[in-house]
Amino acid sequence: MQPWNQVYDPFGSPWLSTLAASVPVIALLAMIASGRVKAHIAAVIALGLALLVAIVGFGMPAGLASRAAILGMVTGFFPIGWIILNVIFLYRLTVEKGWFSVLQQSVAGITADRRLQLLLVAFAFGAFFEGAGGFGTPVAVTGAILIGLGFSPLAASGLSLIANTAPVAFGALGAPIQGLASVTGYPPEILGAMIGRQLPLFSLIVPFWLIWVFAGFRGMVRVWPPILVCAGSFAAAQFLISNYVNPWIVDIGASIASMLALVLFLKVWQPREIWTSPALRGHDPSLALATPRPSPLGAGVPGTPPVHIGTRTASQREILLAWLPWIILSVVVAIWGTGWFKGIVNPLFTWKYEVPGLHNAIMKVPPVVAKPVPEGAVFLFTYMSYTGTGVLIAAIISGLIMRFSPLRLVTAYIETIWALRFSLITIAAMLALGVLTRYAGVDATLGLAFAGTGILYPFFGTLLGWLGVALTGSDTASNVLFGGLQRITAEQLGLSGVLMAAANSSGGVMGKMIDAQSIVVASTATGYFGQEGTILRFVFWHSIALACLVGLFVMLQAYVPFFQDMVLAVPAAAPVAH
């Protein structure tokens, strides 16, 4: 069968073609933001629109479009839905045994101040899970912990999303950078080092931004020392590891440095007044849905409360046991993310399925690539090395330690599947939309619109990365989609290809908080079901503002001499992007 060539300007007008390409995304965001359409219904409707645009607007054969959508649905569950399902399963087990109540109070034992709890849990602890597993794990875990600590559902959801930005480019043990290297031809070490010369500035900004959003400017200023310690230690480690070690362990090393620095600092410093409000500063529509707090914490009361179980203070052994499931999870996820583990299990536990009628049946063509390249469609079912499988194993081990019977573990798992049924449908539909737009060339049409901005390309090219993550929910996917285009366009404009390839990833991280599947993960983890539109409206302008700041910084690196010195030289032997 003759391969189908993608068409990037089907209407003979870049404006009309770009408008048509954006219809499914605009419709999806509008439906979710309205709050009147359930997320899973909005996702299915948007998928239907995407099929219509691909087939009617872009001339994609219906058979190819349907196969691409089905492939996307499957990849929506593996690995994204698989992670969420098993993280929430573990969370529900710890709640049932009361261990989660002890854990949330032990965090309050480090500090009763909600602002500092946010730093510790949402930013530093979340960055560890981003580095070890990525793909929704950090938001699922930190959202669950924050809601258990008594934060309002909107605060727990939205702030987990905002915090999960600066670490994303190095997430899942550097998977986004590996993806970027595969399509640009640049060594991953060079790309990681360049990203490490962009994101540390925002690793300094995001923790301050996070607390400002939660507690207001004055509330943020009153705890600036621990924020600076947390942010500064993370940013310094992020720069040093990415530039002088490797790009694979950046988040793990930076998160551990940040957590240790913050905990040690809080042993010698506490705010004069403890901020105990669980709600967002100003109006918080979700406050009425907040879970009961584990212990009474009066506003403005200095000191650190003891950890209680009911009316009894928890012992050190009980606190350790409460943390044990999450320690097990951290260790297992860290092992599951290593290359040596994947190298052992993948040859034995992988099902490789080349999708018939789709694999190599579509051609990417210039100007998106230098020369025509077939689009592969291979589903690698690496079921043993999936992060979600590691999470499931950690949950089973933890459940047995908590003395659940095997029968109860099975019934609890079935209950978790039922509780998450709509969220899993939503995630599958979102990924189906993202995969379909990739195979139809719709994403490339949007990318070419950004590429036509001339001297402003460093700014808009950065926003292209943001758009890619907002569309696909993955910095890795955005890098694979647009990395080659970034290099080609940069070289045509006389800019550094390394700079713009890195900017795609650095700008992309700010789109993570508004991608639909991340919002669904956050609403699921916090029990804020049906309020995805509220979460989107809350984080949307923060996402745009931070992405624009990254774009302005990349503009400085492109054109201003002092900042140009930060840009790494292009390797002479780097092959042409394809």
C-alpha cells in the first residue's frame, strides 16, 4: 500500500489550516473550563472532533485515523492510567489502615505551617517522584498527601500541578531528553546541560510562585528564608548535576538535596506565626469539600504539634511504619526507572506489536523534517518495566506488611478500578487525541505556525514546547513531536539549534499543569471529581505567565551577548534532524 503523505496546509492558507488544526484543542479546553461538561465526555467529544478534522480537513484516510486513535487509547492506559490506578490503590490501602493519617500528621510534625508543608511535599517530594517515574506519578502522590493533610481540594490539586513544572524536563530518569536527542541528533548530555542552563532560574522562581499563589505576597515574604533554601538547593543541584554529571539523575539528586536542606533548616528556623489555613488565599470554592484535618491547628499559634492517633501521640515506630509504604514505593520506582533494570526485564517481558495498516503507512515530509520519514506505529508492551507495575508491586508488598489478606487486596483493587473508571476513560481519550494529531500532521501544522514568527522565534518556539505538552501531556512526547522542527527552523534563522531544542523542553514544562490528563490525575488523587474545569481555570494563567517568562529568557540567550555565553556550542558531528 502506498504510504500517505501528511499535509500541513490542506486549505492553501496557513491561517485557515492552523485554525482547523486548533479546533479539537480549543473545544476540549473550553468544555473543561466551562465546568458544564464532565471531563470524560469532553475528552470523547474532542476526540470525535479530532477525527473529523483529520479525515475531512487534512485528508487522512479514515482507516489510518481510526487505528491511530485506538493506538492512542491503549497508550493512554499503558503507562499513564496504569500508574494512576496503582498509586491510588496504594493510597486507599494506607487510608483504610489509618497509616495515612499518621503520615500526614508526621509531616505536620516537621512543621505545622501549611506553606512549608507545600514546599516539602508538593515541590521537593514531588520532584523525587518526577525524577524516578514521571508520567503523572508526582501529582498523584503529592495531591493525595496534601488532601490528607487537610488542604482544600483545589489547593491540593492546583498547587501540585504548579509545583510539578521545573523538574519535568529531567523527569522519568531523563526520558524527555532522550526523546529530544533521538529527533535532533544532538548528544543527550549537551541537551541536558543546555536545559540545565535555563531551568535552574525557574527552579528558583517556582517555589516562591507556589507560596505566593497559596498564601498571597505577604504570606510568601514572611517565609522567604526556607523558600530560598529549598529553591536554591534544588536549582544549584539541578545546574551542577546536569552540566557536570549526567542528565539522568538530575531530579533525584536535586530533590534529595532540597528535602535535606529544607528539613535541616527547619530544625533551626520556624516562622513567627504558623499558617494553618488549608484554603487558598481569597476565595476558595472547594473549601467546603476539604477533608477533616487530623488534629486541631489554630491560626497564628507558634510551635509544632505532636503527632496523634486519635487522642494518643504516635510512637516513632508507628511514624516509621506510616512512611514505610512510600519509602518502598520510592525505592521500587527508582529501581524500575534505571536502564540496567529495563535491560534485564525488557528482553524477557516485552510484547512488540506493529500496528497493521498504520506502521510505516504515514510519511512525515518537509518542512517538518529534512527529508521524508515514515512514521512507525509499534506498541511495545513492556509490561514488567512499566512504572505502574513497580507501583503495583510496591502496593502489594505494603499491603501484606499492613496485614491485608490476599482476598481483601483483590477486592480493594476492584473497588479502585470502579472508583477511577471515568478518569481512566478520560486519560485514554486524551492520549487518543494526542496520538491522532501526531499521525495526522495536525500538531506539525500548529508547530509551523509558531515557526513563522521570524526574529521572535526564540519566544514563540519556546511556547511551541508549551503547546506540545499541553496537547500531549508529556514533555517527552512534545520533544519528539517538535524537537526536529526546532532544530531545522533555528538553523534556517541563524540561531543555535541546541538552544531552541532545549527551549522546547524548558518551555514545555510549564504546559504540564494545563494538560488535560494531568488535571484529571490531580482531580482523581484529591477526590475533586467533576471539577476539572475549576482546576484548569485556576492554573491556566499561571501556566501562560511562566511559559512567557521562559520564552523571554530564551530570547535573552539568543540575542543578548552576556546571556549568549550560556549557550553551548553545536557539536560539529551532530547529524541532521529527521
